[in-house]
Amino acid sequence: MTLMTVPIIDLAPYFSGTAAQKAALARQVDEACRSIGFLVITHHGIDPALIARVSALSRQFFDMPLAEKRKVDRPRDDAVRGYSAVGEEGLSYSLEEASPGDLKESFSIGPSNVPDDDYHRGPAAGPHFEPNSWPPIEGFREAYEQYFEAMSDLSRSLMRLFALGLELPETYFDDKIDKHISMFRVLSYPPQREAPLPGQLRAGAHSDYGSLTIVLPDDKGLQVQNKAGEWVDVPLVEGGLVVNIADLMMQWTNDQWVSTMHRVVNPPFEVAQTNRRQSLVFFHQPNYDAMVECLPTCLAPGEKAKYAPISSGDHLTSKFVKQTTFGGTK
């Protein structure tokens, strides 16, 4: 059966269920990833107080004057750190599709407390362990680092659940994500005082780049394109988190799982001038030297892999530079 809408899936059996319940859950996740690439998860174990604290501190940051936010600007096109202003990114460009800049601003961090060794600091590491920038807001750094770690733990559990769904050993992905180069990014979609340009959205249609993404939106607007080509709303569930698989997971599964196009649409005109939206987004990305090639359970006898092997780091860098330079390579 192909799902045409985004399912809501209870993760409790993974953390506390029997082996049979865990296996049944893995089959549900496999069906969602094959059909639509999105699911909403409940009973995920993330502390609501931490979510509330990060959300409030993020709003405090985005309320600052632009000149103050600019003091923690993204340092370079390939460095996913710090602040990015409204219109400075175009997500559709990551898919070679032109559009006006997205109607959002963002603040991003990567791993903290990075070891001072060749793997993390040498030339091969590129921009993936770039130092984080921090605004002068009390408790901001501590909350963001705690959230990054909580999302890292949840991502490891999800990757183990993915492995079970793909009929692999549960810990198959563990050594490919133990030094992950993930990013935590808070997106702020300000009220729209002027009409958007033709084709301009809060976030243009795109697929994500890495293994999986975990999103906490605080309002409607996120839509996903199903296999019939229809745009459908992602359910906004109290206490739930939105999870979608991304391009590298699609490549790993030889397109058996789908990295689905999604977007954030503009609010209705009558509320656009006062509607402000915020999302907490964790982009999980495997170790930069993890080679992504067709999984053994995703290749039938006589079938060929659709993609050449690629490292996680090379894939991420190429996608993000297109996004931030609007298709250029400056």
C-alpha cells in the first residue's frame, strides 16, 4: 500500500516494547519511508521543557535588531554556522531550480566540544567542524548544545529503527554516524508586510541532503508532495516531531525509500502581516568520510546500483553551496 498522507507513528514500542512490537514498528516506518518519506513521531523522549526553552531563546534572538544579529553572520558560503538573513538562501537552487530568495531567516550550529585531532581539524574535515558562533543571550549556548545532543541521541535511535526496517542488523549505521556532521538550525519566518514575489515561498520546494531530518514546527505551512504529485499538509501534532528521510538515505536504499520534495507555503493573505512561524530543525548527516553506497538488502540479484558511491561530506558541501549562492560556485 502506498501512503498518500503523512502517518503518525508512536515510537514507544522501540524504547520499551517487546521484540515483536519493535519489529512491527520497523515495518510501519519502512512503509512510510517507501511511500512518502515523512512521518510524525510521538513518545520520542525529548524533554518538553528543553523544547520550550530553546524555542523561547530563539525568538529572543530573532527579535534582536538586524545589526546585532549580523554580528554572528554565517562566515562563508560553505560554513553552516551563525545567522542568515531573510532572502539570503534559496532552497530550490539545491535542485538546480531558480526562484527568489526564501522568506525566512535562520541561526545554525554544528557539533560542539570538537576534539583537537587530525580527523576533526585536519584538511579532510573541511568546514564540517567549523566553530559555532554565539549571540550574547544568557543560557542560549547551553540550551542549543543540549538540544543538539538530544537530537543526536534520537537520530541514532531512528537510524537503528531504519536499519531494522531495511532488514539490516540494528546497529548497522552506528559506526557511520559516531562522528556525525549534523546541523541544528532554527528557522524564523517573519510576518509578510509586503506581497511575496511570484514563486516566492517561506521555503521553496526542495529535498533535504543527509540521512534524516527532525523538525518541530510551531504552525502550519509545511507541505509534502506525495507520489500522485499532490501537495499535502504535514499534520501538526501536539508533542509530536516531524521526521523525513533525506537524499543520502534515498541513495543508500537505491531509491526504495524516497527523499520527498517539501516546502513551507505562505500564510493566507488576511493573516500574513501578523503571522510569525518558527521551526526547530535538526539535519542529521553521517560522518564526513562515510561512503554512501547501495545497501546490501536493497539490491536484487542482477540489479545495478543507481548511484556511484559518494562521501557524506562531499555531498553536503556541494548541496549547501548551491543553496547559499543561488546556484553559483563563488
